[in-house]
Amino acid sequence: MIDETKIHLRRRHRHRAVTRHVLSQHNGVPYELERSVCKTCGRELEVRTLRRAAAA
């Protein structure tokens, strides 16, 4: 039996980018990142480091 969900995700489609701003740490230093994620499949398309975030 074939799982229909997996087949649906494998079909070709155009990625529709959704931009999200997230906080992350690199070696203990907080950074603000801008991530572009496909709205349909959830694949991460691009990650950009915006700036060093203020420590809380």
C-alpha cells in the first residue's frame, strides 16, 4: 500500500515563499535570522543573518 501523503509531497510544484523572522544562537551569541520557507511543502529556501540580537 502506498501512502498518499508522501506522494502528494513529491509532486512538482512552484515554491511559494513565506518569510519568517527568528532568533537563533551561534556559539552562544544571539542573532536575528530571516528564513524563507515554502508555504506548500515547508522546505527552507533561504536563510539570511540580519544582525546580532540584543542579549536578554
